Amino acid sequence: MKKELLYIAIAFTGLASCQEKKTGTMETKQVCVSDSLSKMIKIDTAKTTPMKDELSLSGEVSFDENKVVKVFPFTSGQVTEVKVTLGDKVTKGQTLAIIRSADVAGTYTDLTSTKADLAINKRQLEQAEYLYKNGISSERDYTEAKENYNKAVAANSKVRDQIAINGGGNTNASGSLIIKAPNDGYIVEKNITAGNFIRPDNSSSLFTISNMKDVWIWANVFETDIAKIKKGYDAKITTLAYPDKVFNGKVDEISSVLDPDNKVMKVRIALANNDMLLKPEMFTNVMITNQEASSSVAIPSSAVIFDSSKNFVVVYNSKCNLQVREVSVIKTLDDITYISSGLKPGDKVISKSQLLLYNALTEE
């Protein structure tokens, strides 16, 4: 016993053994903390705080639907070439696919026809105006020629507008339609391949482009846990790809209905993805943290000593008044341990090098 105490005194410079006394439920010895040892220990105060709780959920990464661009076909036709694949990074104006369309070719035919009609009606108007001003034809003939010319202008403008709306400068008279990226980003959805025929009633997008700087995590909540989730709760997300990296966010959306297939409620966590580590469809583990209505005495988890199937702390009253006290632990979360009995608010506990003091106090 003397050798052990001597070893402690040499290694940690500061424990002095005095007469024995009883404190709490354990028989301990009086041990004093020297000035040098006091620099090595850490003293924390027990405080009453709201208890936190954690709920573990499964989820997956999805792109932020508020920050994506869906590319739809302007017309029907057959896909002749697709120049990008799923996950490719694209820049604004980059060619994504080429479609051969009879509708586009027909529109250019209409443009040629309206151009010819416009030219004819323009010559007829000029002739009618000349004859009218020289008293050869009636005002009625001149007015009719002017109306025909205006109709030809309108018809030509209509066809030009159709071409501008349905591809603009990305079409030609041979019927080719070039699909280009409207924004910079990544191809997160791709619904066409070369050879596909796009029907006029097709309502699905050809591509979806996202900048991926922000992503959504959709987590599944079972019915039994719905009451434990509220908007604004903190969330910690980990992935199989980066098991040691924690992504922090908050619950920002809670579904009002259950998924009819798997009977779970969806909750959404928005995350910044500046490093582009998170990819759509990634599996995630989501830990939701919330504060319960009840409160409890809380201390740092490092202060708790587990011995003989019980939990103890070293209570600091003064340098020569240390006590080993048994405590009842409710739970431990985020390096905080919640205590139901054994401590009261204001009690001071040693949370660093406390095992040394515990051994010195309890050794026989």
C-alpha cells in the first residue's frame, strides 16, 4: 500500500494520505491534492440542463429540387446522339443530345413558304399603291393588297416565333435539334439514349442538371418515432463512403403523409455540399438530436467512473476534502451524462485524472 501511494506521489506529484473516513456509501481515505497536481486535474460543476435525446434514422442523399434545371424536349423526334452520361459535369451551352425531328423540318418548310408569300404580297402591294396613286386602280384594290401583305407578315412572324421557341438557333432546315445545357452543373438524371423516339405527349424531362452545391437528405421515420421529430432539430449525417466524417444540418421539412409503400414519414435535412462529397442516392445514417421537456443534473461523461457494475464520481469539496460518490446514470449523449441521483446542482466533480484519485481514495 505504501509503495503504491509513493508511486502516485512521484508520478503525479500531489496525493497525501491521511486518516480514514466514510463518505456516501463508500469507505474512503482522506487524500489531499497538492498545488502541482491541481494543475493536472479538471473540475466541472454539475448543472441542471434539459435532457437531449437521439433518434437514429436511415436515409439517402437527393439533389436540391429547388436548385435544379430540368431539360424538356421542344418537339417530337428520334434521338440520334447523346453526348453526356449520368454524373457528367457540364457547362452552359454544352451540347447534351441531338434529335432529328420531322416537326422541325416541317416548320422550316413553312418558313420558306411564308417568305415566298410575303415577297409576292409585298410586290402586289407596291403595284397597287402605284396604280392607286396614279388614279388607275380604286382605293379598295389598294386596301385589299395592304391587308394581304399584313397577313403575310403575320404568318411569317408566327413561323419565326415557333422556331425561336422550339430551339432557337439550335435547329436547322434538315430537322436537327441540338439540346444544350441551360446552366452549369452535373447531370443528375438522364432519361434518353440514342435511338429513343420522343413522342409529342412525352411529359418526362430528358436531363436534370444540378450544381450539387446543396443537397437534401431524406430520412425515414417510423410511426412510433413521429412524435420525436420536429422542424429545427439538429441532425448529424454519416455515410458509408466517409464513415469518419460527420455532416451537420437541421430538419427543415417534415412530410404530412406517410409513404404508402413502406409506411414511413419522410423528413428532409438540407446540407451544403461545397466539397461535392455527397452524391445522389448515397445511403446515409441520420442521427436526430432533440431536447426533451424534462431536465436533469448533467456532468461531463469523462467524470464518470464505472467500477464493479456501478457508476461513481469524485466530488471535489476542497483540496483535502474529496469524496467518492455513487451516481445513477440516466443516459449519456454527446459527451454529457445525465444523472438521476447522487449529485445535486452545484456539486463539483473531477473530470480529468479522476481515476487516479478514485484509486487512491478507495484502495485498502
